Amino acid sequence: MNITLSADQKLIEQARRYAEKQNTSLNNLIRTYLQTIGSENNRGARADEFSRLAKQFPGRSPEGFRFDRDDIYDRLEKEQ
């Protein structure tokens, strides 16, 4: 089955570069992701993927940082 997705061109370009670094295609990344989220019995795999991503893209919040959901929405609106 084929599907059509719409996304910002910049996002797609970034995703393609990420896929290339992972030695795969954007199509394969999306297919793998859909397989992962489509399987409710695959919690272990999702936890493993989260762990892998956390190790691959580590980071820390600045000292005193507090998560504010409204700030996230404001930032997303500015990016669009």
C-alpha cells in the first residue's frame, strides 16, 4: 500500500540527511517507524529505540530549566 505524506521541505531534507547517516532511506525509516508503533506488543523495542536515541543524541537542559508546555507551543508556532 502506498501513502502520501505532507511535510515541510526543510524537515524532509533534514530527515533524508539523518537517514543517509543511518545508511538507510527515508522511506525505510518511515516504514520501520510505522511497524514499531503499529505493534502494541512491541513495548520492549520502543524502549530500546528510546534508549538508543537518548545515547545517540544526549543533552542536558540548562540549570534551572523548567518544562513549560505553553512555551513549547509558542516555539512551534514561531517555527511554522
